Amino acid sequence: MAPHLVEKDEWTADLHGLLFSGMRFLAKMLTVPVMHKSCPERKVHLQVGNLPEGGPQLPSLGGLPTELHHELFNLLDDLKDVVSLGLVNQHFCKLAPEHVHSRIAGKYGRWANEKLVCVGSNIEPGDFPPGLFSQAQLRAINKHFGFEEPEFGPTMLTLQHLVDSSLIPAWPRESIKIQRLREHFCAAPGVTTAMLKRLGLPLDIDGWDKYFPRDEPWILRNLTTKEFVRAEATAMSQGCVQGPVLDLVGFGEAVITRICWSSSGNGIRGAPKICRGPWAGHRFDITTLTRHQEEIGNGEEWTDASDEVAKELDTIWRSNFGKDWRRNLPKGPEDILMLTW
């Protein structure tokens, strides 16, 4: 869950089901797209004098400066409205793509830079990962959930209370929303798929590669401890590295093995202390190596934790699937679950 966003993943399972069913969802929630940026700021300087009576009329929408047209796009929050404005005429069609891209890209990486924790069922009041909440935040949360009784104090709250009351994140439904949006416009008179393509609206799954290019090296970053993990360290093989979201074993699994938190638990084979994750409550993102290098140009020190994390993953998967797990691991999550019984 991302407690400060009051959001959670709807998937619930024991540790075996959680780890070995695939954590692509978590990886997607942490991945910052390459085009994750707002429209460029445009400063508009207009000089408006006193118009004499019977003087020139104010211009129509089409007659306004292009800068104001961009500002009009910026005022639209709904992607449907952005596409609709782009379909007005050829001029707006040329302006729309950057705004369409920014709206779509803004849907990704929702949990990037947010404190995360995977909550176990056996959690005691007041047992929180270090740094997850300040005392002031705990008092505010207790008051919000009605746990302000003097005899209990702020420690009555548990992480399970937050899990039970949290919302389900909307990201997994975004691709469905985009598909329905395409269907809506394609059914409109005079609108073609070619027009939607010019506007920048993805027509199929391949359209997402512009946000998560597969030819770029991606890394997982722990923003709290200033550590990073290379994709090839978590993947089953070098050939599996195709972008930030890997099948079966990848960044999602690397994070989940280190953010579990429970007051009691026996762990799993190969990870007896997994229930007290050293990264629980930390902030993460998945970004390109190029962007990372650009950001640390100020000399900030980072540590490569790839070997350490890779060793942990190998120990867990080896303990559960044998020493040849990379070669013998089943191709689908359902087959993996069958092996864990």
C-alpha cells in the first residue's frame, strides 16, 4: 500500500502467492515514463487598451494567439476533452499531441516517490516501519479514524486499519479507459483512426513503447537510501530485459521482498526475516539510466545494490524451485503457484 496516498493494491495472498504470482502491477505503479512531463510553461503577454465604442470586436476562438490555445488545453483535465478540442480543426490537431501525451504519461508512475509497505495480517497496534509516519501524522490519522480515546493514545491504530479503509488505485484500469475512449471517438461521425493517431492517442498496446522504450536501460531506485538496482540483476536472463516491466522476476519482486511488514511471521523458504523488510516505508521509482545520470550530475552519491538484491532473489527462488530455477521456472504464474503447494 501507499499509505500517504491512501491507496492499496487489491491483491491479497500469502507470501508464496504474493511473490510467485508476478509483481508486474507494482513495477508499473513505480515506473516513471520517459514522457512524464507537463506541457511547457508559456508566458503570455497581451496588451489590451481601451476599445472605443463601435471599435473592433474581440477575436473569435480561432483568432486568439497560439499561446492562448495551449493555455486552453492546459485548463482541460479530462483526456476526452483534450482529444475533443484537438478534433475541432487542423490547427488544434497540431497543438493537441503534446497535451494528449502529457495526460496519458501522467497516469503512470503514480506510486513513484511514495512511501510503500506490504502489510502482513499479523500486525500489532503501533508497529510501523521506521519513518513511515511522524507522531503528528499518527495523531491526525487516529483522529480521522476515530481512535482518539485517551486511554489508548495514538498506538491503537494499526496498518491493517489503513489497509481496510484504503482505496484501490486506478492505474490498472487506465488501458481499459483509453480503449473505451478510442471506441467512443471512432463511433463519432467523421472521426477516423488516422485522425486519432495524429492526435497522439495510442491505437494499440505498441503505442505505450513511446513512454517505456525497450531499448533504454532501466533501473529501480530506492530514493530513501540512495540505492539503485539494474534490470539485468533481477531478470531471469539477459534476454528477458525488455523495458522496465519484466515477466515472472523483476523490479516488482525486488521491491516486495524488502517492504513486507508484520509483527509476527515465519517468512518463507530462503527468506526467514522477510516479514521485517529493510526497505519497508521507503520511497522508490523505476526510471531510465539516462535520466538518473542526468539527475545526479550534482555529484550526489548513490550505491549500486544490484548484486545484493540479485543474491537475495536467487536465494529465495533457489530455495523454492531448486538451483536450476532460471532454466526450469514455469512460463506462467498459475504453474508457479502449483509448485508452491
